[in-house]
Amino acid sequence: MRCVFLPINQLMKSYLLLFFLLLTFFYSIQTLAAEKKPAALVLQLKPNVAAVRKNIDAYLGEIEPRNASEMRRYARYARGQIIQAVEALGYYRYQINLEVLDGNPAQLVVNLALGEPVHLKTVSLKLSGPAQEQLSFTLPVDEKLATGQVLSHSAYDGAKQHFSEQAINYGYFAAEFTQNTLTIDPKAGTADIVLHFESGPRYRFGEVNFDQQGELTDALLRKFVRFKQGDWFDADQLSELSRELRASGYFNEVLVDIREQQADTQLHVPVEVLLRMRKPHSLDLGLGYSTDIGPRISASWTQYWLNNQGHSRGVDSELSLPRKAVSAWYQLPLTPPMTDKLRFTTAIEDEHFDDQASQRFSLGVQWHHRQASGWDRVLSLKGRQEKFQVGEDEDSTWLTLPGISYGRLKTNQRIDPSQGYRLQLEVNAGRKELLADINLLQVTAFARGLYTVFDSHRLLARMQLGFLSTEDFSRTPVSMRFFAGGDQSVRGYPYQELAPKSESGRPLGGHYLLASSVEYQYSLTPTWRLATFVDAGDATSKRYELKAPKIGLGIGVRWISPVGALRLDIAKGLDELQGGWQLHFSMGPEL
């Protein structure tokens, strides 16, 4: 049995940091309490309607301390703001009185009797013109705009904005309100809303012109444009064009604009795209740490374009005590270039974990394609030479591996999402008849999901499955065998500890893999979270052995850094022989 311990000095540093943060928090609370002063505004509201009080606070903002003379001058301004705040919520039959109390600082006392609010008597919302035939062009839907409801200026303004924004988004550039009135009768306590909107004709996309520095061909740039000249105008398609040009890696400035005043007689609107190239090269250095492999250094060099066809290339490297790796790639954009590409790769890797060793060299080609369903498909062909050692057994194997993978990532935010999921399926196979030393089939599947309830409660779940079929397991490279245990697998067990063992107790790797987890997180602040989790999994040589997976339980803390979550967990593996207390540290996005 192996255990991973954090050195005493690191434990002390962690505890001291936590203690310092707690002291700072409580000191800040006490300081704020000690510095609390009498409020500059006393609002006596009858009846005490929370929405009105909140709106008055929003209109007035923070009131600075003033002497009596200054407060009297401020009272005239405050009176106007308060009236606007209450009328915005439909209260026109109010009574208001302001009084300034001497003191240092002075206080402004507001006595406000709201009276009965104004209610909507009639509401008329109409759409005319060609937009009537467009199902996606809708009338405003707001329960506050129904007859009998309390007048809400924000709902009225929102209805006008709803009409105007849709007109701009869908290309009705000549649209206008034929009637736009809000009539209020405070004595009767009623109001009438009339909003009649004439859309006018819908414009179409015209020619797309690129203003660039000539580094890329016009033909390549036009592959980014998903719409055609003559298609109905849609602002979402312009936003998508802007996003994809930015994500291409070629540019550091992208501006997409239209010239509706220059539309031709057929209402074709020209599209102007301003592009400024980024620096052609970048060098990124990184430091990381995890309890699985310890500290690591990474470096990557990228040349974003080599020629006017948009070809790119790069080199990535990683250095840690158990792992050294250098890889290089060359990439050609396909159609469409934002999702499809042809990538040639090569890599040299050297790994040593306890009694396992692996030296690998590979060459490969990958065809990346985004399907209409949103799934990313990768077809690959890789040649791979691996010399490996497990305990005292050594071997070397060449594999020619055609493969296919499907992946899908859906998330509302990349660094710190609140909901989303990631799905991945990959199949690789090798046959002796196709330049491989052994027959081999490997299938892996991965799923991860995140859901947040009431902002502070997060549920994170993941599942990883693996299957390996081969008639000569002893010649199967160790990198293609399955192991479980560690930060990203089953916490509470050392890295790659869970696997079938040799007679001497060394992990050999398995044919089957299961690694699952359910984790609950509670947000203390926007950047700090507590976590508790249950992990289960194993790597076995027989499928039925997965029916009794190894279990790990634990708690942890999360800090949301600019590059993703930093996770510190303490977990207990429940298996008597292989489990125990483990400290786990890892970092990266949740999905």
C-alpha cells in the first residue's frame, strides 16, 4: 500500500493561510461595524412597499454626509428623484414631506404616503407591415402590461424597446411607431397605453467587404461567412461572424458593421469587416501542480499563420518528475475554417510512475469536423512506437491506430461555468494486417455534467468508462491499459493504484475501467466554495468485477482563479487494503 503525504511545512503554510484569511474576514466585519454611522436618509414610507423603497434607494444612490445647510440644498434634488422613483412604479397620488434635522452630519427625513397606485385601463399593442408574417417577430409579453395591472414605466419602456430591438436585429431599418402614447389620469387612477408599430420592409445582406492587411487571402476569409448575399438580414449572424473571426487566432481586432444608409434599391445592406492581424508568434510558459504528478512546467510556442492560406504550427512541452513530453503540430484550415481543420502531429513522451515506465514516439494526422448536430468528430490515423516496462517485464510494440472520436461541450461559461456538460467517445483499433504488432481495440467514454440551483448550490457528476480487447495483453503498451485512482479518477486512492496486480503486487493495468463521482459544492463567496463528494471506480481484468467498485469519500475547498478552479480535497478510500487518507490538489475548469 502506498500513501501520499503533504510535507509538514506545506501543511503549516496551508493552515496559516487559512487562519490569516479568517482573521482578515472577522477584522473587516468588526471594522465595518465600528465605523457604522447614523443614516443620512430616514425614509418613513406608508405603506412600506419594498419595491418602492428599493427604487428610491436606486434613484438617490449613496448619500454623502453633509451639514444642515448643504442637506437643505440637497433636499430639493432628492425630492425630484423620489417623485420620479415612485411615479415609475405607478404611484401618482402620493403625499411627500421633507425635513432636515440638524446634526453632524445632518439627516434628511422623508415622510411619504403613497396612496393608491394607478392601474392600466386599456393596453393596445399592434404590429403591422411585413414583420407580421415573420413568426420570430413577436409582440411584447409581460404580465405587467395587462388591463387592471399597476402602471409600470419600466414595463412600458421595455415594450417599446422590444419592438425597436427586434426591428434592428431582423433588418427592418425603416420601422417606426405610428402611435406611441402613455396617458395617465391621476385623479381617476387609470392609465392607457397605445403602442402601434409599423415594421416597413425587411432588408437583406449585401456584399461583405474585408478591410485587412493582406496577410490572408480573401478566399480564406470568405469561408468564415455563413450567410449569402441576398439572405434576409439577421444581426445574430453578424455576431456569430465576429465571434468566429476572433476565435480563429489570426486577429487581435475584429469589427463587423453594416451601412444601412448605403443599401441599394433592392435593400441589400453592405457589410464591412475590419480586421487587424495579431502578432504571428507567441510563447507561453506555465507552472502547475497536482498530487498525482507533483510540480510541472509547461511551455508552448505557436505561429498563428505561416502563409496567406492560414496554415499554422506549434510546439508544446511539459516537464515534471514522472513525465517529460514534447509534441509538434502543423495545421491546415478547411471549410468552414472555424470548426474544420487537418492537423499533422508528432510527439515524444517519457513517463515513469513507480514500477512503470514508457517511452513513446508517434506520428499522426487528424481530420476535425463539426457536424450539423453540434458534435465534433475527429478521424485520425496514428503510428506509435512504445517501449514500456511494468515491474521486471519489458517489451516494445508498434501500433498503427486508425481512430474516431465524437465530442460535445455545452457550457454557459468556459472558465467558471454554472451549468453545462461535456461528452466524449473515442475508439482506436489496430490489426496485424495493418502494420500493427498486435490486434487491439480500445473504447473510452467520458461524461461530465454541472448544474446550479439557487446560485449557491452546485451539483457536479462525472462518469468514465473504458474497454480494451486484445489477445496479447503482455504486449499491450502500458499507456493503453486502464488504471484508476488519483485526483481525476477515484479520490481516496493513490494515482493509478487501482488495477489488477502481479504476484509481487505491482499494478499491471486492466481491460475494463469505471471511474465515477458525484460532488456537491456550496458557494461561500463568488470565488470560494466548499465541496463534499463520493467517488467510485476500479480498473479490472473482468467486466463483472466492476460490480464491486472501490469507494472514496471526502470534503474539499475550491478557489476560483482566473484560469479555473483550484481544488484541495481530503478523501478516505474505504477499501481496507488499498484505501486510506489521501490529500488531493488539482486545478483547471470544472468541465
